[in-house]
Amino acid sequence: MLCNICPRQCNAPRTDRVGDGYCRMGTLPVVARVAPHFGEEPCISGTKGSGTIFFSGCTLGCVYCQNFDISNNNKGRIITPAELADCYRQLEQKGVHNINLVTADHFAVSVAKSFEIYKPKIPIVYNSSGYELTESLRELEGLVDIYLLDLKYISNDKAKLYSKAENYPEFAKKAVLEAVRQQPTACFKEGIMQKGVIVRHLLLPQGTKEAIAVFDWVKENAKEAYFSLMSQYIPCGEAVTMPIINRKITSREYE
């Protein structure tokens, strides 16, 4: 196939196992980790954990990526849609609250096929950087219960500098709006989200104005969404060579 499923619009050839696009991945999923995860938002992780599946590769190029081996070095194993469906079963049998697909956007076709083989009886969480085509998200309608989307930047210059994607804000905002269209009403059961949208923003050093701009946009345009302001930034990868972001955030910045 010639791939144009993300905003990069590479039109690059992808076979089952080899890809020549920005993400450098084939169409078959490459999975780095399958396990219960307790580090998500409390309404996602709960007490039993979120059944996370970490997919390798990424359509962004964040200089501070904490999962560099997964996102850039493509660490993981190639599996089929049927094997991916088996991962859902295994996690579901462990009693997790949901199935959490982490950075699965570049494998969207295979993910859709996996749900044709087996659709879990617990909520499906689509955990994404937000750098998505609206058209691609529409293909997931009816399959995803919870959208857990980043909105990393409002300003194009920061998106270009820190994630090598100047057009990120344009597409991420549209992605949030599409997610809210699909899941406009948040539903909870015993404190655990069953349906809805959570918009995440990772606060960066000297990033308070950007964070406030992101929050204001969500408040004005996606009132149905919940908002998660994350404070766990640490300098990784290229960030250690960039003076502005080569440190943790301060408690004052977060407050």
C-alpha cells in the first residue's frame, strides 16, 4: 500500500513488514509491551490496571521522548491481527479495566482487523499523540470507547522545534473535535471511565503560557472532554542538549 493515514502524507510504500514512510514501519503491528499498567489517569488505571499494548514507531519526532527505543528504534515484535486479538483476550483475562492501545495510529488498518476477530467486552482506549487525520479517526468510530489524546502544542513554532511537526496544532485540534463528536458524553462506573474523551497536556519547562493556551482552547471548543495536565516531564533524548528544556518543571510552573 501507499500510505497516507497520518498528517505526514508520505505516500510511502508499506508492505506487511517493511515501510518507507516517516514511521519506518510495515502495516503489521510491532508491539513492544503487553501488560497491565498503573500509571495512567486514575479513572483509566483504577485498581486493576489498564491493559496496555505499546506499539512501536511514531509519526512524531519529539526531542524529549521517554520511549525512544520504542518510538524511534522500533523495538518490539511483529504480530498479526489475530495475535493482536489474542493480546486483548490475555489482558481481559487478567481482569484489567480496559484495553489501552498506545500509539497505534500507524497500524490502524491492522487494529480494525483485530477487532473483527475479537472485540473485548471491556472499554477500548485509543491512546494517541493527537497527530491524527480526522478521516483516520472516523474509521475507528464504533470501535473506540475512550479517546485519550494529547494536545501538546497550540503554537506551530513549538510543534516544529520540539516534535518536528509544524502542522501539529492544526491536526491535533481537529482530532480532539472528532473524538468529542464520537464520544460526547463521559460515562463512569465505580470511578472508572467507560466512555468519553480525555485531553492530555504535558507541561514543559517555561511552558506555562502554552499550557494555559491549550487549556483555554479545550475549555472553549471541547467542553465535553476531561483535561489532564501532566507534570512528569524529564529531559530525555535530544532535550538534554537544549538549554530551555534540559530540566524538570518546577512546582511553581505547575501551580
